Amino acid sequence: MVLLGAMAVRPLQSYTAAAARVDELTATQERLEAGVDELSERRAALEDPEQLELLAREEHGLVRPGEIPYVVVTPEPEDQQIRPRPPEPDPRTDGPWYRRLTDAVRELFG
């Protein structure tokens, strides 16, 4: 019985590994089929002349003959604008407590 049980372990491991691989490949196949569906929808959309013109205008900046193209320039980000400097820290009110205490004692006793 022990010998039969030992002999069955290896094929059982092989079977479970194969089943896991089949599940993995099935998930990959479903993901790829969803990608194919998306690409088919995009292809159908690109066959529409209005959609194709809109894409050419937006992504490539193409215009029809006689149209006047223009470009909208956005303002500078606020990061690059000049800002006032923050005030210098006051050593009497800023800093560790022990330094403020020693400064206060020095002011009191000269």
C-alpha cells in the first residue's frame, strides 16, 4: 500500500501542475480575446470618415485647405513664477527649547 501511495504522488503532482497551467493559459487567452475585441472596435471606428478626420485634427494638427490653424499657449506653471522669500527665522522664538531657555537666562542676567 505504501509503495502504491508513493508511486501515485508523482503523477498527482504532475496533474495538479498541468491543471494550474491550463487555468493560467485560459486566463491569458480571455485577456487576449478582450484585447482583440477592443482593437476590432477601434478599427471599426477608424473606418468612419468623421472619426478619422477628428483623429487627424486632434493628434496630428492637420487642417483642411483654407482653414487658419492656431495654437493655444498655456500660461507658465505657478512653480516658475517669482515668489517672495519667506521671513528669516527668529532665533529667540524658533529653535530647541534649551537654546531659548539659555538665551532668556543670558538676557536676564546680562
